[in-house]
Amino acid sequence: MGNLKTKELNNIGYTDDRLKSMVITTVAKHFKHQHKTDTLALLADVKNNPLNYTGDIALQKIADALMNADVKPAVTLFELKPEASPLKIYGEDEIEEAAKKQMRLALSLPVSLQGALMPDAHSGYGLPIGGVLATRNSVIPYAVGMDIGCRMALSIIDADEKFIKRYEHQIKQAIGKWTHFGMEGRLGVTQHHEILDNAMFHETPLLKKLHGKAVQQLGTSGGGNHFVEFGLITLNEDNALELPAKSYLALLTHSGSRGLGAGIAKHYTQIAMNTCKLPREAQPLAWLNLDTEAGQEYWLNMTLAGDYAKACHDRIHANLLKTLGLKALHKVENHHNFAWKNKLADGIQAIIHRKGATPANINELGIIPGSMATPAYLVIGKGNAEALNSASHGAGRAMSRQDAKSSITKSAMKKMLVDAGVTLIDGSIEENPLAYKNIETVMNAQADLVTIQGEFWPRIVRMNKE
């Protein structure tokens, strides 16, 4: 049968968006081989006689929803705990009080179990950037973040500094052609990846609506602090990659799930806020219980957005390496806006939210960038339970974007980059190196969390324009 259309559901009385989403998901799971006419007739009968279907395995949820007061989701009121759950702060002297206050508020939620604040932390919306939060059987969309699956990817290449010196012009041309920054637009060549064929894109009205944008934005990088850069990485002796300890050409990228992730985040945050009522100051931290349909839907959607973010990096790396005739010896990548299911040190099953934090489970590789003129670090996790097996996701902002604009002139920034040996193709003064904390200070503050495996220095950088 063909896919059900929302107009067809409207015509038989299914006008509520949440109910339509439930119906489409149910049909895709249980009636995908049935003729559409028969399915619509069945759904019409369920709508008119829901009591007859309360024992039906496939249709009971729809029947129950129809009998439940206009299908309005249940609203639950929650109070904050009088004492916050345990919090461990790394690099506390370098973290603004507003971020600490936000983290303590998050740890006052009744579902919160434990938290940690990374040394690059600064205040954000809901959970602070650099915040790590463990909750009981619940996921907080704003503790994952708007850019679901924002991540790093590093390709260590079978070449060295001589390649940059000899082919600098070709590298700039390749970055100009095969990368794209900004809210809209696309690459000049249509991109293909198996993620676009994921069946989930046909299962809910939300994902159907977002599929076109996902197709358009595949292989692009967005704005803000996202970047694509070629540089040199020097690996330490006895590194976990088991590569010779020397300097290699490397490609480093930072971006997320683009409009797909943002659309998912907005949709499920609204559902969370509508059903989980908290004191006003904590309302952005509304959660979805994972035993509910909305919670399960968000988890699947979050996972899809994370896979899409990875696909964007895959295309950027594949396009650039192929164009320049280069071969990757090793690729390392990690999310830093996501939620995972893990057990805490005491054995309790928890949902670990990392909003701007790098997973650092024991022997897990990750990348922690600095700025366009300072090094990034290839690291391996130590599995520190107090840090919820996490580390920073970068140097962290020391200034707001507005303050960064007035902190330095364009000519002064250009000189700073020249002195650092960096060629900037496109970029914003908002992302100038002074806008960030000292990456060395940040790394020193998390010596108990990760071990450095190598140091990457950017040489040719592209970011979003002013």
C-alpha cells in the first residue's frame, strides 16, 4: 500500500497531530502490506467504535487514546527536590557562576541522579554547555540540545606537512567547493548516503516534513562554531591508534544534524513542556519519561539525528579526500550533544545527557578542539565515574558572541592568524581565538578524565562568514 497522508486521516476524523503520528507509526508496523482502502476503512471503524478494539494488540493504543478525553496528553505537576543531587565540577575557578547555578537547578529535578560540569562550561538554555546530567528513565530534550548529535570527526591522512605546502591552492579550492556553511543552501553536487533511505523518515508527519531539508543539507556544516580545517597532528609515543609517533596531515570537522535535529528538538521540547509542568525557572528542563510513547519516539528521533550528523561528516571527509587524492589511515569521531543509556558507579541504570561534553569512557577515543588558532587534542578516556565518564567538548567560550565582536578588529584577528600560521578562508570575528578559554588551562583541569594521544594544529580553516 502507499503511505497514508495526513489529509486522508483528517477525512476520517483523525485531526489531532499526536494521534495521527500514533496511527501512521502503527500502520507502518502492523498494516504495511494491507491495501490503503482497507486500512482507512479499519481506522474509520476504530474511530467510531474504539471500545471494540481495546483488546486488539495492534490497535489498542489508538483505541485507548480515542477514549481518553479528546486525546489530550496527561499533564503532571512536579516540584523540585529540596536538596540537589551530587555535582562534581572540574576547573571550577574558570566557570561562571550562572553555569553552576543552572547545573544545580537541573540536579534539583526529581528525576536527576548525578551531575558533572566540565572545565569548558558556560551558561546555555536549560542545561549549561559543558553540563553532564544523569537521570532516571527520562530524557530532557534541552539537556541534549538543539543541535542533536553535534560531533567531531578527525581523519588522520597518509601525508605530511609537505602536502600542505605544495598543494595549498588545491586544498583551498576543494574546501571552497565541497563545504557549505550557513542556515540555508546546499552543496553544488547532490549528495547520497544510506541515511536518507531510513524507513523512519516515512513513519511520522514530523520526519516526513523534515526529510526534504535533510536531503538538501546533507554534507553541510551550519553556522556558529562549526568548522572544516586541514592541519597537522603529531601523535604521541605508544598512542592508542598504534600509528608511528610522527606528524601527519589531518582533516578535522565540527558540525551537527542541521535542520533535522533542530526540528526534532523543538517538536519534542514542546511536548515535554506541555506534559511535564515544573516551576517556571526549571520549565526548560521538562522531560519525557522513556516508558511513554513520546519518550520512545524522541529517543528514536534523537538516534536518527545523530546518525544523520555522522553522515554529514562522512560526506565532507569522503568528498575532500577523494578530490585531493588522499587516503585516511584512521578516523576518530564522537558526539557531544546526545544522550546515552549507561549504568552509574552504583549500578543504577541511567540516561546520561552530555550537552557540550565528550564521552570519555575508559579507552574511548575523542577529540577536544581549541580555536581556529590553537590546538585540538586527540584524547582517550579514563572512565572517571565522578565525571560520568565525560570530558570537555572544547575550550569553551570566554565571551559572548556580542562581546567577541568588540574584543578585536578584523585586521588584528588577521594578524593573529598569520602569526599562528593559519589561513582563514571564511570566518567570523565572533569566533576569534580571544573569544575562547585557554585550551591548555582546560586540558590541565581534566587530567583525571582523559589522556592526550596527539596534538592537532589547524593550518587552513573554513567557518561561517560574518
